[in-house]
Amino acid sequence: MNPYAKLTFSLSLMLGTTITISSSHWMSAWAGLEINTLAIIPLISKSHHPRAIEAAIKYFLVQAAASTLLLFSSMINAWHTGQWD
């Protein structure tokens, strides 16, 4: 992996973690988690080993399902209560 790409993904991972930790709203926490997902998938699969690729795909699928569940449940909650907080 290119050192600049590795540095960019590592900085994005730190940025996503910082956003998630310092968030005061669930939407910014979700955005931080999505930044983490997009940054860690290339770092997981950088060795081009079949197990690393499999792990990256599994991580992506689990994260996508969790993100969908979070957004769907918050939408249902906002629909019932009438507010996003």
C-alpha cells in the first residue's frame, strides 16, 4: 500500500473516532462511525490475502446492517415522537 494512502486512511480513522467520541447528537456519531468504516476497510484488506478480503467483506456487511438498523430505528422513533433528539 502506498504510504500516503496508508497515512490518509489512518488520519481518517482518527478523525472518525474523534467525531464519534465528541458527538452530542446521534447523527454525528453515526457519521463518525461511517467515516471509520470507510477508512478501516482498505486497512483490513491491504495484504490481499483471501482471509483479509473475506474479513473486510464481513466487516462491511455487518457495519452496513448495523447502520441501516440505526437509521431505521431512529426514523421510526422520530415518526412516533415527532422529534429527532
